[in-house]
Amino acid sequence: MTSPLIYRPLNLARWIIWTLFALILLLAPQLFSQGASLSILSQIATIMIFGLSYNMLLGQGGMLSFGHAVYSGLGAFCAMHAMNLASDGAWPVPLVLIPLVGGVAGMGFGMLFGYVTTKKSGTTFSMITLGMVELVFACSLMFPAFFGGEGGVIGNRVYGKPFLGVNFGPQIQVYYLIALWLFVSTIAMYAFTQTPLGRILNAVRDNPERLEFIGYDAQWVRYLTLILSAFFAGIAGGLSAINFEIVTAENVSALRSGSVLLFTFIGGSGFFFGPMIGAIMGVFLTVVVSEWTHAWQLYLGGFFILIVMTAPGGIASLIMLNLRLIKYGKFSRIWPDLIAVSVLGLLCLTGLVIAIEMLYKLTLDSIVSTQMRLFGLNIDAAAPSGWYVAVTFLAIGGFGFHHARRAFSSSWRLAEMEIEEQMRRES
């Protein structure tokens, strides 16, 4: 059945989505203008490009890489050196093109390292990329002239004459530069999925043996894709260099590679927009939540486990499943149970957070004080009242969630069965 928003050759739905995406990028600083919001938005946009580039390997090609930070990190170092040369007047490159320098550098290193790593697939490919990132990280301390040693390489993004009053000193100007590159890169990476190479890459992921039978070289397809992926990762690295004005060895570490893997999986590697959702959640958990609590890594790990157990397709899969129910008019069947599950789950989560925060307070800060402020309330971690509240919330929320989940699962299965029956009748 053809969508009413698709008119050949014009796909109206696609134009609406891209227009909304551009409007969100334009209006985001107006909606989030408090404190460090602009810096956080800039980080989210940069990680979105990084995550989308990584998903070209994982989601579209089935290549689980543990070393993707090599391309973004090395691209960031090259971009920083280019920015310093331009600042000294030795290289006339405007700041708006510095991310392109990072992208070209990432592509170059992708051609170098990818030729080796893509000769194998599956677990072997993953292990080679892990060894590669450790090798590059070790080299970052061996070649201080390029990597800057332990202190890294610093630069100044404000150089040259301002153009129409824009010198990229204020964070708002940097954000819009990153947003522009995000928009262009996202379009380019989506266009890649529609190309013959992008389609063949899906076949490499699903059935490489059969692809070989029809005359395609799976290793060559993986190699070309990694080069393109490294190019966009390098762009993300260049934007990161502009945003922070410093690049260190951490940019080429396994920790950075693991982070993008984590964020991409949380968002949903099976969907093009999944890494974008993962970038938002990842920055929120690692940057925003880390400012509130010492237990942010515990929350990040717990959230990841929850996603793996309940929604292996990531947050994007949950969104698409609910949109499917809305499309077929079945959402009204599940929303009462969905609200009940959400409220009771939130109650259980509140009790868990109270218990964790009090435990951390007693463990780390009890010498200074046992008083803490949580959810707008003053709580004494050493007093039994706080623990009573936490246990009560956990007991009521957990017991209620257990029973509400059964009702929700039943209504969900019934709605899905009705949708499947309706689809069979329409076909």
C-alpha cells in the first residue's frame, strides 16, 4: 500500500522529515539556552555524526568495530594542526573547512588501516580493530611532536578576519557551524544507504557467501565502506577539535570507541536515526547526569542492560513499534496499560535512585556530611527515614510493575495480532 505522502517522483514525507530536522537544529539553541546548554548541544551534534559514521559499519555492514575512535581521533589531531597552521598564517584555510581536513585525514587513515582490518570479518575483524586502537593509543605517547604527549595539542579557533561579524568565538556560532556540518553529513550518509554500494553492503551483512556467488567481492565492499565511514568520523573529530580547542590521547582510545558502540546500540543500530537518539541519551548520561551524581556510570550500565534485555533493537525500535500501532489505529488498546507500566516503573526507579544516592553519600561523602538534596528534598543518608521511603517505593513500584507488565504484554500481543491480520487482508 502506497503512502499518501509519497508522490512519484516527489517523496513529500522525506521532504517534511528533512525540513523538520533542519528546523530543530535551528531552533534548539532558542529552546535550550540555560547554562552550558550550547556546549552540550554541540557535543550531541558532534557525537551524532560520529555515531552515524560508526553505524555505516555496524548497522549497515554488520562490522562490529572496537577501534572507530582511531579515525575520529586522528582526524581531530590533523584538524587541530591545520587550525594552528592557519592561525599562524602558514596555511590559508578558513575555520569552516577545518572539519573537511579532519575528514580527509580520517579517510586517509581508513585507507591505511582498513586495508588490513577488512581482510577478515566477524569476530576476527573486531579483534583486529581492538588491537589497532590500542596500537594507535600507545603511539600517541611515543610521538609527542604529532600527538602532543600527555597534554595533547591545543589551538585557537578564533583566527583570521571576521566574516559578517562571525569569528567563531561565541559558542552559539560554533554550534551553528557544527549543526551545518551535521545536516550536510546526515544527508550524505543517508544518500549512501540508497546507493548500489549501500545496498550491496546490506547483502554483505546478511549473506556474504551468497554475495560472493553472484560475483561481488565482500572484502572490497567492506573496505570501501570503512573508508567512507572513516571520512565522516574524521569530520566529527575535526568538529570536536573546534568545539573543545584541545585534542588528547583520549580521542584515540578504546574508551572512546566503546562509547560510540554503546551509544549506537542504545539508540538502535538497525535504524538510520538510531545513533542520533543514542547520542542524545549518551551525552545526557555521561555529561549531564555526571554533573549531578557520582553514580552516573552505574546508571549508564544499568540503562544499557535494560535496553539489551527489553529492547534489543534500541530506543528507535520502541519508537517505530509504537508508530506502527498508531498507524493501524491500535494504540488506544494499549495506552492505559502503557501509562500504568510507566508510572509504576518510574516509582520503582525513584526508590532505586534514592537508595543508590544515599549509599554513595555514606560511602564517599559521609565524613563531610550525611545531608544531601535529592528531588528537591533534604535527605539525611544516615537517618532511617530515607531508607524507609526508598524501600517503600521499591516495594510498591516493583510489585505493581510486575503485575501491570503482564496486562501490558497481553494487550500488546493482541494489538500486534490484529495488525498482522489486517495486513494479511490488505495484501
